[in-house]
Amino acid sequence: MTRASLMLVIVMLGPTVVRAEDDAARATALGLVREGSELLEQDDYQAALDKFNQAYALVRSPKQFFNQGLALHGLGREVEALQAFKRFLAEAKDATVEQQEKARAKIAELSALVGQVEIRCNRSGAAVTLDGQAPATTPLPGPVWVEPGSHQVTLEWEGEKKATPFTATAGQTIVLVLDLGEKQPLPPAVVVVPAPLPVSPVEQPAPARRSLLRSTWLWVGAGVMVAAVGTTLLLIYGSHDRYPNTGFGTQSIGAGP
């Protein structure tokens, strides 16, 4: 880290710290920035990043994004460094022209070291996650920076989920078109009608045997009586040679007139 870069880190915090309300926080933050710049000079990028993050927690100056970008670049976290320099240009409205030029130069340098992926989808409002990170929503505002290598995009929309792997190349933009099918209607509900329980046949009451026997014996008795009367009359009249007629007298059988 050159002395010019070191002075740039310290100067960037100056104008914003002056407007801080708490003098103690302002003094502490400025001390952290100085320590971080010295660590950058020693190529201790992680320790420098920690100091800059602590300073930003005390005094939320957007100019700190430049300092964080320098440390992240030293750690090889190029995508995060790009994001930090981008935020610096977008939010540090009081940055000098020289500081802005340096930030743009860093963005150009880092853009050649990372890849980009442009995600297109035929569904609006789908949740997109890249390597499991916090999701965004389609349509995305533009390409996303990614480190060179293997990655995976996951798209989720109304219960449908689709994962697509891809490989990013430094300095190139890959376009992923993720089309999701139409939402299929739910199948009609199947109503299961339970089978009816078996019904036991109703047993008919058996006719009383006594009544049947009584009726049978009644007819038998009547038949016997008729037979007896017939037999009696046959015996009575069969033993005589006369039989009654319509008159009061008798008539001999076989006699002449």
C-alpha cells in the first residue's frame, strides 16, 4: 500500500466525521481508520477490514465503503470489493473528483476479475437465490457479479422450484433463461364413500306349530265324522229292502203294480 493510498483512506473520513454529533465516537472512529490504514500498509487485510467495519459502526460515513473495498480487494473477495466501491460512488455525495476517479478505476480493474450472470424468468415475483444467499425477486434490475467458478441459481414460484447450475468465467457475462411452466390446477378432491354395513336379514317369525297342528286335527276329525255318518247310513239302509219315498207309505222292491 503506497503512502498516497494511505493518505486517501484517512482524508476520506475527515469531512464526514466533522459532522458527527458525538465527539467521543468521532475520535474513536478516526483512530480506527488510522489503525486500519497502517494494517493495509502491512498487507494485513483482514485486520484492516475489521478496523474499518468498527469505524463504520460508530460513524456511518459512506466514504468508509472505499476503505472497505481496499481491504476486501486485498483479501481476494472481489465481488464484495466491487459492491463496496459501487456504494461509495452512489452514496458518498461529497467525495472529491479525485476520490471518485480512483473508485471508478478500482471498479474497472475488479470487473475484469469476476464474472456476471444475468437471470431471466418468465414469471414475475419469483424468488431467486444464488448459492443459497438471501433471495431477490424477479425481474432482477441487471446482471449479478459472481466469482469465477461453479455456482447454482434456485428459482421458486408458487410452490414450484427449479435449480440450475452454471459456471462463471472472469470478464464474461452468462445469461440464464429460467422458464417455469403454467401453474397446474389442483386435481379434484376424491370423496371416499364408505361401504354400507351389512344388514342382517330380518327373521320372520315361524308360524305357531300348535295352530297348525290344531287345524290339521280339526280337518281330520271332521273327515272321520263324515265317514262315520256315511258308513252308518249305509249299514242302516243296506240291511232293508225298502227305502223311504216321497209318500207316507212304503213300496216293495220288485213287486208289480
